[in-house]
Amino acid sequence: MRLHAFSYLVLYNVMFVLPLLHYWWCPMYWGATSMQLGGVLQRHLVTVKLGTGMLLSGLGIWLLSRGI
């Protein structure tokens, strides 16, 4: 059971934490300001929310189907 829990923790980090760090680090490295990043987020907010919702719903269905 511990191995399954650890593998899900690793999967979570790979799918969510590493991309967040990537999207935070790359624009800062190239000199983008927080105002520019905020504008990009406002323009793509609906797409980001829909994508996240679909991903989490799919993950939830997958977990429920496996009986976890």
C-alpha cells in the first residue's frame, strides 16, 4: 500500500508541481513581469480552468474505476 501511495505522490508531482515550476521559472528567466504574466492568465483563464477540470475529472473517474 505504501508503494502505491508513494507512486501516486510522484505522479502528482510530475503532472502538477513540475509544470507549475516550469511555467513560473521560464518567463521570469526571460524577463517577464508579473503584470505581463497576469495578463496572459486573464486571457487564457477559461481554457486553463476547463483543462484542469477535465484532467481532474478524468483522474477521479480513473481512481474510482480502480476502486482506490
